[in-house]
Amino acid sequence: MNGILPLWKPIGPTSHDCVIQIRKLCHTKKVGHTGTLDPAVEGVLPICIGEATKIVPYLTDTTKTYVGEVTLGYSTDTEDQTGTIIEEKLVDETFDIATLETVLASFTGVISQVVPLYSAVRVDGKKLYEYARTNEPVERPSREVTIESIRLLEDSLKVEEKVFRFSFEATCSKGTYMRTLCLDIGKKLGYPAHMSHLVRTETGNITAAETFTFDQLIEKSELGQLEETLLPIQQGVDHLDIYNVDEQLAKKVWQGQKLALPDQTIKTDPFRVEYQDELLAIYQIHPTKIEEIKPVRVFRYNQESR
């Protein structure tokens, strides 16, 4: 089996737990996920199988779209609904749509985020959550991420006792902490806040409508139809530019040879190399020989037909 299994990850298991289940279901060890989702988060989790595992870093690097809920009134140590309350402030006002839209819009573009304390980012050789568990002080690093778009879901506003909730949809770059985004939105509104719910609705161009639940996958497996759930490997790298080659060059590509820099303009680096709409490899411009291109991934799933 070679392709991308578009899994709808349920609430509960870790992303690695999902990989283990897919390995058992597909009877293969060549399985990898493309962007961690916390146990409390559900949504689109593309799983790469077989030769598709070679595109994991490229699919992981694509934008992600989420629907998140902000709760104003208290913040937690984990910045989401699973943590311990560390600050509270009664919400004694109701925010109108215009105010919320203005605040959300202020996060569009490149922003800086302080990495959450409960995360796997390493500082001086230790993961941040290890500092948190021992109550050891640590200076958390910041990182720049990009919010490509963010919009308020107008029918999501909820006034409850002591708190105020609303939801938004955001498309963002790899590495964006949605719980930190919710925390920072709350700060701009003048209240402690946390992320009370999160769903990933899209990874790259793989949408929720294309996904399968574990129950559906088990049913497909029992019917011998599991392979029908796979998306083509090309779909995971369609954000990369294409260099179409002829049959003679295709043979060299499949053998993993370096090639002369093509005459055509290539807008991304790396880029994909295709022959008759078949993905052969991912190449990049040679780092020291600018007149050459070199392979970084070569796909072998059609080896017998060559």
C-alpha cells in the first residue's frame, strides 16, 4: 500500500497512538503522521503509508486550518481546557461582533508566540513540560508563525456565568500553537483566556470531507477495500512546483541521478518531478552546483513497471 490515508483523529488517542493502530490495520511498519494533534483535539490527520512516508516533512510543512473556541474568564497552565486554573477574572461585559473581528484581524500575518510551558520544545536539553512537572523555572523561547487568515464564527458567541465564549476559523503555518493564539486573543480583550475546544478541518488541501474514522476504516478493511481510502501521494505535495520530464530523463530520475538545471522557471525549491502525470521524485537545486538539480526523494512504487 502506498498513499495518504486521510484519518479523522478522534478525541482521546495521541497522534502516535493513531499511527500504531494504522500499522496494525494495514499490516505495515511504514506509517507516519503529518503533524501532531493533542489527545484532546480531533480532526484531519493525514497518515502516510509505504512510499508516501517519504513526503511526511513536505506535507507536515503545509498550512493547517482549525476551528477553535476561546473562553474568556480564566486561564490554565496548559493554555487549554485540560489544565489547572491559574488566573480568573469575572467577565462582566459582552463583546460585540465588530470588536471581536477587529481583535482577530490584528493577528493576521507574521506574529510572535511564546512557546507553551506544556510542550515538547527543548531548552538546555530538557523538554519544557519536564520543567513544568518539577516546578522548575525556565525561560520559554518565542517563535514566529504566520496566520494566513482568521475569521469570527458569528453564531458562536455564548454568554455564560462568569465567562464568555466564541469561536473562530484560522489558517496558519506549521508550528502555530492554537492554544497560545487563544490566550493572546484573550489578553487583547483584557481577560485571562484559554482554548476550550479545537478541531483541525484541513491539512494542506486535504479536507475533513475526505477523511475516514477508525470505525469506517475497520469496516473497509473487513471488506478488503482499505486501499480505496488512500489519496494519491501527489496530493500531499501539490503545493510544490512541477518539472515535467520526458521518458529519457524519467529513467535518470528514477535512478536517482543529478540533472542539469531545467530551462523552465521553477517557483519552489524543492519541487516535484513528474512523467506523464506520475510523481517520480522530489528534487532540489544543488546547494553548491547551481547549474544542477539533485534528488532528495525518489519514489519506487512503480519499480516493476519500469
